[in-house]
Amino acid sequence: MASDNAGLAPSATGKPPAEAPPQPIDLGRIAIYAVLFAGVLIAIGPFLWMISASFMTLSEVNLTRLLPENLLWENYATALRRANFLDIEVVTDPATGVLQSLGVSGYIWNSIRITLITVTGSLLVCIPAAYAFARMNFIGRNFIFALFLSTMMIPGIVMLIPHLLTVIWLGRLSESLFGPAGAWFNNWPALTIPFFASVFNIFLLRQFFIQIPDDLWEAARIDGAGHPRFLISVVLPLSKAPIMTIVTLGFIGSWNALMWPLLVTINDEWRPIAVGLSNFVTADTPGDLNLQMAASVITVIPILMLYFLAQKQFTEGISQTGIKS
């Protein structure tokens, strides 16, 4: 009989359904979430206000409003023009309308050129160097790599003047060999070549290359492949995550460069967008906060776009995800 009653629904037995005991409030978890939420607000709050202020009038910014009454898209056009971020000159034949010449200038164009040269040069230098440290045996390999790593402990500001003197000396040597065409100072070589060899990039790639199974190398050797072919055909296709990581970091570093370009340039011919933004904020529009915020948003848009496009590979590369045999 007891077994029959046990199979009946609570309503059939005449007993009210059992209620689950109330869960105690976890004050510790609530405190953790509150701290995390406050940290998020502190981190992204200024960025969100920068975007909001870029659409405001100057009076709205001075009143420290959180949201604009109307979206003033013309702030961006004004900031682009007054900051000389980008200038496109199109020359066409008046009679036929055929394009004769196209001129592009401005800080954005300078940053694009500097970034492309720097990232490309860094890949060409760091990938073979990391492969050599990871997969090739030569005398003094570990000592040289340890020496490389030790340079990461030196603050960059300490090496600023030695790097500048080195660039000046190499520039003079290049000019003596190639004439004015070989000038480094106030030209792209001084802005890009010193950043081709990055110790961090070599370290990151080496740690990834080490984890590639030796079985793949043995199979490649059986097929008659040497180190160059193995690097190009096997290692590089497996290394998309760390390569995308160093591309992203190199892009951010070149795009945000400020102090070094000011040291090695004397005019705006090759100065990047960070210098243009600094000039715009301090000299051109000292009181136009809305235009300054619009110019700042323009500056960070390419970085955000690259990060969101490469977020997965960037995260995998930083965590040094390897390959298990």
C-alpha cells in the first residue's frame, strides 16, 4: 500500500507538494560582481563618453551631458579637415574627365604606410629568427636567446637616446652610399626599420614553434624538405594565431607611436596620426572638446576594427596555444 501511495501525485495523497528550501544570499558573489561591474564602468566609461561627446555641441560638452540631443556627424568631417588627417586630391582632364593623377596625404595616410612597412618587415625578420631559435641547433643558441630576453628587462625610455644615435649613424652611412635617396632621418626608414626585430615577437613565435611535433619534421625530411620548405609549408600554416597576434600588436604599436616619430622627423611629411592628434588637441583646437573627441574616435577606429576581426586568433596567440602530437 505504501508503494502505491508513493507512486501517486502529491495532490492524490492529500499532502501539499514539498517546497524547496530558500537559497541563502551569497554576499561574497554579489560583492565580486559589484567590483567587476565597477571595473568595467571605470574601463569603458571614458571611452563611451568620448564617443557620445564626439556627437555633441561644444555647449553640451561643457555641461558634461552624458548623451547628445542631436547626433552631429559634421563634427567628424570638421575634425578630419582641420586636423589634416586625410587629404585626397583628384586631378581629371577637364575635356574628357579621365583621371590624370590621384594624390593622398595626411596623417592617416602616413600611419597606413608606416604600419604596413613595419608589420611586413617584422614578419620577415621575426619569423625566421624564431624558427632558428626553436628548430635549429647551432653553437650558442640558448645563450643568444637568453641575451635577447634580457633586453626586455631594460625600460624602453632608457634605450631611446642610444636608438636615436644609432639611427642617425646608420642614416649618415646610408646617405654616403646612396645619396639623398638613402636618408633615414625624417623618412620612413627611421620610423620603421628599428622595429623590424622585436624580442617579444621572436619569443612568442619561438614558444609556439617549439610545440610543433617533431613527427612533422621527420616526415618532411623523409620527403626531402629542408628547413626553408618546412617553415613555409608546415610551420606557417599552423601558426596563424601567433602570427596574427604579432600583426595586431605591431599595428597597434605603429599606429599609436608618438614620441619616436617626434624625435626622428622635422615636418609632417611622414608623421603618423598620433602626432597629428596631439597637434590638433594642443594647438589647433584647445577649447573644442567635441572636435577633439571626434578626432580621437577617428584615431581608434582602425585599432578596434582590427582587434574585433582578429580577436580569436589574438587570444589564442597570447595564450600560446600549442599543438599536441
